[in-house]
Amino acid sequence: MEIPSALNSGLQGLQNARATADQAATDIFSSTSLSTESQKNPANEGEVNTEVSKPNSNLEVPDLNQAIVTLKVAEYQAKASTEVIKSADDALGTLLDVTA
């Protein structure tokens, strides 16, 4: 059984946080995008309708609140992983100082 190093665990945590943040950002974008049919108001020529609507009622639109919470969770995961990497670096530095 192999025990992963703290540095590898921190890097893997950062990669997971980035993937989670990318997915949350995609969800936020897709839930706030405007449908092309409702952008122009045909009754008033030249005016733009700013209502947010679902692009297609058949498609599943992600929940905006959940996507924002997921993005915040990814932020804290990245911060925690950074602290793990710093701790691993400090421990390695201490070991090198002791053996030198």
C-alpha cells in the first residue's frame, strides 16, 4: 500500500478545485445567458429586452444559487490545498536543514 505524499495530495486538491470551479462557472454562465428570441422586442424597434429566460424549456438549466455555492466551495478547497502544499514544503525544508 502506497501512501501519497502531502505535496501530491495538495496538488491533486488544487486540480480538483479547478475542475469544480470550471464546472460551476459553466453552470453560472448557462443559467444566466439570454435566449436569442427574447433579446429583441419586436413591438419597440431597436430596444433590447433584458429579461432572463431559459434558452430551451427541454434543456435542464442549472440552479444559479447552487452553482455560486459550488464556486465558493472550490475556492475554499483551493485555499486548503495551498496550505497543505505550504506545510509539505516547510516540512521538507526542516528535514533538509536537520540532515545538512
